Amino acid sequence: MIDLYTRTQALVAKLGDGDTIKFSREDAGSLVASLGSVLTEHAELYYQDDAPVISDAEYDRLFQQLRILEESHPSLLKNDSPSQRTGSEPVDSFSKIVHSEALLSLSNAFSEDDLRAWYRRCRSRLELAENEPLSITVELKIDGLALSLLYSNGVLQTGATRGDGRVGENVTLNVRTIPSIPLRIPRPKISDPGADPPIPERLEIRGEVYFAKTDFDKLNAVLAAAGKKTYANPRNTAAGSLRQLDSRITATRPLSFIAYAPGPASGFIGDSQSSILSWFASLGFPISDQTETVNRLEDVVRYCKYWADARDSLGYEIDGVVVKIDDIENQRRLGAISNAPRWAIAYKFPGREETTVLRDIIINVGRTGKITPEAVLEPVMIGGVTVSQATLHNADYIMNRDIRIGDTVLVKRAGDVIPKVVQPIVEARTGTEKAWRMPMSCPVCNSPLERLEGEADHYCVSSECEAQFARLVEHFVSRGAMDIDGFGAKLALTLATEGVIKSLDDIYKLDETSLAELDGFGIKKISNTLEGINDSRNRSLSRLLFALGIRHVGKTTAEALVVAFSSLHDLYGADAEALLKVDGVGDVIAQSLVDWFSIEQNVELVKSLTTLGVNTVRLESEIPQGGEGAPLRGKTFVLTGTLDGIGRKEAGELIKSAGGKVSSSVSSRTDYVVAGENPGSKIDRARVLGIKILTEQQLMNILK
């Protein structure tokens, strides 16, 4: 501390009256380096330790002199200079960054029972003994925007939003303006640097950008005083601030950052979530003060319940708790499903609730023809968001709760996101309320609505329905599906409702002439849209299958189907029996696929897409490890007991490398159970189901 103050005063004396012209380039270079170093350390003390040793005015004078020196000698300006905090010239748009490792979303738990079920699944997959402890880290889930920071040799290179988890937006210029994000990773703040891992050459740190409540209030106060529109909630304001094309605007927004997870690194950084977070803190990254590591599920439940009640006491908004298996090796063993890790879960707090008046009930037509009643509400503020519409799910939901037009109703933001009408306040009725009934026909195409057997929902089954097709187009071009750049929901709706496209394959028939007739389409926009359409022709088969909007076929199901069927043509020829053999496909999904491919219009669509150059065959990247010719491809194994020769972990890796799958539980889909010494109850389950049981030697013979 004394050393920093002494160095600062020496710089002040050397700079004198601030006339930088008197310095040679060599002297200017030395001053820029010294100023950069001391200003970075002062910013650290101010923003991270809340212990400044100089006044704001002194800091500002030094900062201004650094900027003048860099402007006089542009070659001295570095990416990690404190002057980069002020932003730079606006950009036309954000470029894309492909994440080297996907930023997965989290599965949600909405109750204590959900948490306990997740915990049991983790213990089962890890095959832990009843009394064997399992270390868990619990962290507050800050309501902000996910951000990935990439450092090369300790210097910040890029900052990217989460995007769709695989591709994000390059917001590096804006990230550099956030004071709590180090532009250069300093040496660990510990007396013995050898106690922590060295900083890898390449290191990715993931965290959340957010607005502290006081900073958000100050921003709104400034805007209100200037007669400008204020913002509704901190989360959306943080997201909008980080995505400004002019980083100088971002620099005026007091954004904060908190680190919560590592991304890929070129070296060892820790063997547990808790140790990695401590290491982050030693490097100068803000981490949550409220994080705990526990060994009992009851402590996890206690933590979640406490913060559900105490969240308003924090200086920032949270919408839940993130629960993670602490040990990194256990995380690796648990793995992930298509869009979320198995080793973590988000406990979502009960949604905020308010009462308001239900003015009307309208119905929306979805991409599969599903009819969804929607409440038109007297606008009400719920959790910082103005809500004027909310879902009513289906006709049964309305009838069972006797929800009427004109009712005062309780509205809840389910999971703090999707508003829904919970119930009417019967005591508030005046007698003027009106009962509602599901209409007999579609409000868009006037076709009769159908209610399928065994389902609560009504459907418009007309293939000519404009609203249904518009939603399907919107889904087809979305990021999770064909991800057509430049083809957003607004354009999808316009093209569908105006009849420019009447079938999904018409998207690939669009040209300059058809787009030029639309409002707002100039030469550049037309070019970008057509380029995006052309690029989408090479998407994976699983993306295309999901994009087609087949009822009940989500992303995970599409990926599983593509493992079993190498093309849309093969899938078209499959019957329900063949489909039921696919992992995760039950009677409902199988019948939905059979029904979809039984419609001649859909078959012609697939043929047309193929003719138009859209990929309809499985890509090599979609083939499971081991490839088409792998001896164990499509086979599921369960390992139980002690394997003396190679051990269960290595046996599992060998099975996977040969194309097989390893499961932790025995089911009717299991092909083989490999039994070592003391196999336990799994061997009994296998015998009951008639599953073939192998010895370790028999497994090795198959692998050979």
C-alpha cells in the first residue's frame, strides 16, 4: 500500500504541470507503462477492496494525463490500458464468437422435491455408498447476462455473450469499460504464489454482468432528471447496456461483473468448484461472498430457503440458487444432456405474484396448431416488469378454476419469467364478470378446432392456417433450429402472412426480386439475408429435424433420432416399432413421427428441401464416438461390482470408444450388464429383465 502511494506521488512529481509535449517518445513510453500500472492498482483497491488510497480527483488527473500521452503517441496504446474503460468509436454490428466449449443452460428445480430428486440422480450415477459424502457448492443466481471472458497470456482478448450457448456476440469493446473486469490478470494476491496454479496461457472465465440496485436507481434518477425514459428492471438494462454498439455509452453505465465458473483452460486450474472460485478471487475477479460448500443435502435446502426469503436484503437482484457438485472429476463423470449439465441445477425461487383485472381472453395459434388462451390484463408491475398479458394454458385450466372475463386475478411470473393467471379472487366479484368458452373454430382461418383424444389442448389442424404457418416459419429460422442469420421473427411473420412463402421450402427459393419488394430491404440487407439462407443449407440433420416442427420432437429427441437414422429418407421409411427402439422415444413421439410422414405434403416438403440443396443426411459430427462401424454402436452397458483387470472407469471408456453407451441403471433398454465381484442388486434386476450378463473377460473378448 505504501509502495503504491509512493510510486503514485513520484509520478505526480514527474508529470508536473501535465505538459506531455516535453517528454520524448522513450520517456512517454515509460510514463504510459507506469501510469497504466498504478491506475490499475488504484482501480482494484477502489472497485474490489473498497479501500482507495487517493482521492477521485487525483485519480482523474492521472487518468487524463495517461489519455493525453496515448493520444500523442498512438503506438503506445495497449488493449489492457485503463483508458480502454471509456469506450471507443461505435461499431456497425457485433461479430459472432463461437464458444470453444458450449455455455450450457441449467435444468431447473422449483421445489425441495425437485432438489432431492436431482441429488438422488447424481448419487446414483456416481454409484456412491449410502453414507459416502458428496460435496456441493451453492451459489446465488444473479439476475443478469451471462458473459464469457477469454484471456491469452493474462491479457483480456475477447468478451462474448452466451448467445445460443454455442455462438455468442463479440462485445469485447463494451466489456473493457466494466471496471470490475481485469484487462490484465494480476499476480495472485497471496503471500506464496506457489500455493495456487499458475495462470494458463489460455484461460476462459465465465460470469454474470449485472446492475447493482443502487447503481440502477442512480441511473434512473439521472434519466428522470433529464426528462428521459427510465428503465423497468436491472436485468434488461444490464443486457441492453452490454449490447450497445457504441461502447462509450456502455462506459457511462455502472455495470458490475461476478465470476462463477471456468471455461476451457490450457492448464490445470483446480480440482473443485470451490477451489477455482477462491483462485479467481486471488486473481482479482469478483466472486460472490455468499457462496457455500456443504456435504449434506439438508444444508443445500436450508441455503435455498433462506435466500428465497432474504433476497431483498442483497444489493443486487437474484432469481434463484445454483447448486453444483463441487468435485470437478465428479462433474466430468456425470456429464451433460444436450443443453444442460447433469452436475448442476438452478433452484428457482417462487415467482412474484400480483393481482390485477382480467379484461379479456384471446386465443393464439402456435406452430403446431395448438390453441393457447391468453389473458389480456390491466397492466401490472411484477418483479420489475410490466405485465399486460399472461397465459391461461388451455380451456380446462380456465374452466377448472372458473376464471371469468372481468375477474380480479392473481398473476404469477412462473420461474420469474412467463406470466400466468393463477386463480380468480372470487371475493372481489361484482356480478358483472362473464364466463368464457373455447370457440369452435380457428380465429385466423375459421377451420373447426379439434381436441385430440387424451390431450387437454385444442388444435387447428388446417394446413392452410396462416397463423400456424407463420409460427412454424418463425420456429424454423430460429437460433435453436436452422439459425438463419438476418431472418428474424418479424421477417418470418411478414413473409408468411403476406403469402411470399407458403411452404418451408419457399424460404430457399427467395431471391433479390422477392425481398426487394419488402419495406426496409436495401441491397445490403437483401445480401445478408440471402447469405444467411444459403449458409443454413449446411446445418446438421438434427437441427433440420427439430426445425420441421414435428409435434413432440424437441432438440434432444431429434439428436437421438439422428443417431439411429442416417437421413430423413430413412426416418420416413421407419415404422413405429423401429422408432420405439430409439433411446427417449415413446409411443406418443413415435406416433407423431409416423403421422407427420404419412402426410403427402410433408413428404413433398422433404423432397423439395433435398432438391434445393438443404442437408437431409447425418453429418459425421453427429455420429457417436466410434463411428458407423464400431462393434458396440447402439449397445447400452451397465457396469456393476469390482472389475479387477482394468477397473470400471477404464472399461466404460473402452465401451464408449467402441461406440457403446454406459448407463448407471439397469432398464429394459440395457443390452448387457458387466458383473465384477460383489455386483449388488443390479445383477438381480438384470436377471428379472432377461438381460445378458457378461464377465469382465467376456467384455474384453468383445472389445478385442
